[in-house]
Amino acid sequence: MNEILSRSWWVLALRGAISILFGVLALVWPGLTLLGLVALFAVYALLYGAVSVIGAVQNRKSNEDWWLLLLLGLVGIVAGAIALVHPGLTALVLVLVMGANALVTGVLDIVAAIRLRKVIQNESLLILSGIVSIIFGIVVFLFPDAGALALVWLISFYAMLSGVLLLTLAFRVRAGTTVAADKTDRRTGSSDRRVAAGHS
């Protein structure tokens, strides 16, 4: 799983960017209705899921944990498809779909972080992102009939916070990968010089 993150740090970065964009749009969109919010969520979930699926497929031959990223992506795609294909569902059901998506996504992020804890640093950011998602999902299930304005604020805060956490983790993973690659190059260079000196 650490190979998936190091090679596909951009998956985390795009997930974070999409989340922040969703949160900002939900917050600043004038006159956004609950149905409009759910439609916006559908696009967000489909993009979020597609990015994760692409990252998983790219790493399916190089890491045995690729299925975790795939499952995360499929959850988002299914949630987005339900909201998009069934606009006739009541707003309450669609809001519950959003909550269920957040709960499952949060659990999967935490599972991934636990599997990573011995091989990467900053896995706590992924755990925190998962916790934020789970808390949001629980709140939605506890107060599914909250007013549209309250839901907009709640969803916007959740999306932007989780987005910032994912972006931070992505750039830390990328920086760590770059440092590790530099160290490997230096060790290889030193070894080559020692071998050359031995032959001279």
C-alpha cells in the first residue's frame, strides 16, 4: 500500500482538490437548494471515485493492497450514480446516501492508514481524514432532516477540511518519496565510485 501512495500521491492530491472545490462551490453557490446540493455531490462523488479507481488499476500489478483504493473508488462512484440516476428519490434519501458514502469512505481511509502505519510517516493525517468523514456521516444520520442551509454549511466544512488533510498528506508523501529517491541515488553513486576505485 505504501507503493500505491508513493507512486500515486496524485490520487490523494486530486481527492483533496476535488473535496475542497466541492466544499467551496457548495458554500458560495447563490440560492443553492438541497436538490442542487445533492446534484453537486453526485458530480463530486463520481470524480472522487474515478480518481481512486484509476490509481488502483494503475497499481494492480505492483501491490497486493490495490483493492483498497479500488473499493474506495467504487463506493464513491456508486453513491454518485445513485444520486445522479435517481433524482426522483426524496431529498432525505439522497442526504442519507451522502452520509453512508462518508461513513464507508472514512472507515476505508482508516483501514488504509492502519496498514500503512509501519511503512510511512504522517499516516495520522489519513486517519484524521477518515475520522472527519465518519463524524460527518454520523451527524447526517442523526439529523437527516436538518434545514438546507445547515446541511450546506456542514457539508462544506466537512469537504474542505477533509480536502486540506488529503492535500497535506499527498504533498508530504511526495516529498518523502523524493527524499528517498535522492538517498537511493546517492548510495548508488557512492557504490559505483567505490567499485570504480577498486578496479583502478
